[in-house]
Amino acid sequence: AGVFSDYRFRGMTQTDYGTALQGGFDFAHQSGFYLGNWNSNVEQLLYNGASLEMDFYGGYKTSFGDFGVDVGALYYYYPKTGALGTAKIDNTEIYVGGSYGPLSVKYFHAVSDFFGVPGTKNSYYLDGTASFEVSKGLNLVAHVGYQKVKGLSAGITSDNVDYRVGVTYDVEGWILGASVIANSEKAFAYTGGSGFTKPAGKTAGVVSLTKSF
């Protein structure tokens, strides 16, 4: 569970640069199979009446020495989406990832239209993350991701790269986080509260406080 000064999804704010409360539940079996649910508030106008994002996922993790493998599926659900418009928004992705020491790479592939945008099936996202322990409890985290949206009309930006550099500090199980997030295409998406005129990918800092139970 945690509180964040902004909810960024692949570099784009989902809360019009406002605060987000987030939390979820995970069950992992000793065989390697797992199921989970994660939730966050989102900007209602951005999601056609939905103020909550609920993610449901399941998959399988295993390791071969220091090398880890993760495969699964993820469904993004927005209760009451469409209440302020005609379009229902959701998304389904399958993913495969690998990790080695502090490095991890994960590939997400949309098997539905990408968040309700017609004709965007087979869009994909590639995530690369590195986490290094600087001292006891203090970690440096760096991330880069590439998003490609298939099937968009000519002249509409279909890809972007997001970046994040930050630190986390563990204080008796409470994780303090601070990072700077940037995007190569600040206007790849827009905030709903601005009437879809304010870019959602502006460079900004995000702070957080999280804890696992």
C-alpha cells in the first residue's frame, strides 16, 4: 500500500499531476504460480467516468541460478467507465520478463485494443529497469521504457520513450521514494481535466511512501 504525489503510467500522469492512493494483494504459490490485484485512483474525465483502476494479473515465475523468468497476463479494469461518454476503456496484455541480478527487462503485448482505442490491438511496451544498492536501505533505481501503439492514423504520434531516475530508502519497512520522470513525447497523451489540452507527460518529480504487509 502507498501514497504517491502523482500516478504515472509509462511516463504519463493518470491523476492530472495529483495525489494517488494505491494498494494491492498478491498470492504466490511455492510452485511459482501467482495471482494478484492492484488498484489506484485515476482522473475521472480521462477514463469516461471511472475514478478507479483495478488491475488483475496472474502468471508464473521461476529461476535458473541467478537468472529469473516471469510470464503472465494482465487485465486493466475501470469500473463505471463510459458513464460520462460512449467508449468503454479497458486493456489486456500478456507479458514475459527476465531478470539477472539488479537488471530486469519485461515485454508487454496488447491482445485487445489498447485502452479502448479502435484498431490498436498488438501494441506493445518494452520495460528496462535497474536497481542498485548504494548503502544499507538506500537504493538507486533507473528505468527506461518504449511504448508503440499500433494502428493509429497517419500524423498521430504512435510511440514514445519514458525515463525515470530515483532513489528509495527503507526505514524499518516503510519505503520512502523520490524520482524524476520524463517522456520523449510530452504530448503523447493529455489530461482530462484540462479538456485534453494539457500534455500528460511533463517532466516532474514524484515522491512516495509505501509499505508491504
